[in-house]
Amino acid sequence: MKSIWITSCTIMSSTALAGFLLLTSPTVQADTLVIPLGQQAAQASAQLPQRGLNSSSVRQRYGEPANRHAPVGQPPISRWDYADFSVYFEHDNVIHSVRQHRRQGN
């Protein structure tokens, strides 16, 4: 008879503890953040200056940049900013072109 009483006390204690924890635990909430990263590459990556082009070819095809940033580091890395994209050069050759993010309205 004693073992039944101990078992029922253990079950009641466990149930009471679980209920207490559920009632006193803080509420958890989460927001979903949507970032449209992959959309820009499919739309116009072919329109950007490709890796390996020299600066005169870029200037000839896209015109003068709106802003030129001086070379930094070794090897020298410079950046040209156009209205919708930026071009990164190592010495005189394109190493990367990126579209500038345009914030969408809410």
C-alpha cells in the first residue's frame, strides 16, 4: 500500500510542477523577417560589368561613374559607383560588380 501512495504522490508532484512551470514561464513571440536576396542576381547580373574587364572597357560601355573611390590596400582595390551598381577593381581589372539595394515600400 505504501508504494502506491508514494507513486501517486510522485505523479501529483510532477503534474503540479509541470503546471507551475507552464503558468510562470514567459510568453515567447517571434517575427518573420523576409529578405529578398536572390531576386537581384537573376534579373540583371548579365548587365553588370563582368570579372576581368579593364577600367577603360567599363568606362566605354557604362560611361563615367558618378563617384570614384581611391584605391585602398595592397593590392590596390578601388570602387566606381554608378546609379544602380558599383564596380570593384583590383589594379585596373574588374573583380566584382554589385547592384545597390533598393528598399521596397511597405
